[in-house]
Amino acid sequence: MNDYLLEILRCPKSGGKLELDKDKMELICKESKLAYPIVDGIPIMLLDEARELKEDTNEN
């Protein structure tokens, strides 16, 4: 994922900035505590496809 795309994409729920997790191939929003998958290089920015981040871990 290129830096420009990462800079313009925002979380559809909160409008917050997204961070790339290269290990899990996800875009992380700390504001909404959601992780959006990246499939074949394409970010899936649907709330139904997002994974909730656990608060009791140090998950990014």
C-alpha cells in the first residue's frame, strides 16, 4: 500500500486516520478500535468486514 493512499483513506465509522499493520495486512483505526482487511492489495473498508480490536491486548 502506498503512502499517498494511506494518507487519504479514513475510517468509515469514525473518520479517523488509519495505520498499516504489515504483519496482519490490515488497516487499523485506533479511534473506532477496528481493523479493516487488505485483500490482494485492496483495502476492504466495509464495517461488516472490519474486525474489532481487543482492548485488553496491545494489539495495533
